[in-house]
Amino acid sequence: MKEKVKNKIPKILIFMLGVLFLWMLLVIIFSMRVPKGLLSVVKDDTCEKIKIGETESGRDVYSYCLKEVNLDNVLRKNGKISDSLLIKDLKKKDCLYDGGTCSYVAKEYKIISCRRYEGSNDFVITTKEKDIQEMYDQFCGEEILK
């Protein structure tokens, strides 16, 4: 009887190591799927809304809870931000049924693209932890006071 228990221990150990290896592999693959994005950002503990530019289509771009946003990779020669480059290659995370407000996620930040029938049609670049509903209520629900 003791011999059967001794034979089962290595099988259980091999099975557990196999499960652990598969779990680690899935974590690595999933983390690689989140795009880096074209922007570089620096978080800020004090959350302020700061206008950082305007897109070619006339949409304002704001940062929130970020003290620095490097826009060099999305700026055009005219100094305007490219709408398409701003969210290029980012993973669309959530959308609301208000006209098309969506969030796009990168490794270090999130972009909320407000698209309202009435109200704000701006972009908000924020930390990836911010919830789309919270950002919608704060920035997209009504016209942002300028």
C-alpha cells in the first residue's frame, strides 16, 4: 500500500509542475498581446485635466493623472495630432452606447475616445487603471468646459 502512494507522489508533482508551466506561459502570452502604443507617459499622483493638443479633425486631447505625455510619434508637420495614429495598434477594450465612446488600452496608458451625439467628442489620455464609466461621467457626458 505504501508503495502505491510513493508511485503517485511523482505523478502528482509532475502534473502540478505542468499546470504551473502552462499558467506561466499563458501569462507571458497575454502580457505580450497588450500593445505598447506610440506614446510615452509619466503618471502623476495629483489628477488634473490638462489640454495637451488638438487633432487634425478638431478634437481636443486632454491628459488626466499624467504629468507628462510625449506626443512626438503622433504629431503632424502642422503641429496637430493625428487621430488615427493616436489609437493606432491599441486594443479596443470597452465601448458605450452613447454614439461610440470607446477605450483603447496600451501597456502604460488608456485613451478614452469620447464620441457623443451631443456633448464632448474629445480624447482623454489617462492611466490604464481608470474605468471607462468614471471617465465618461467626468469628461464625455457633457461638453467639457474650456
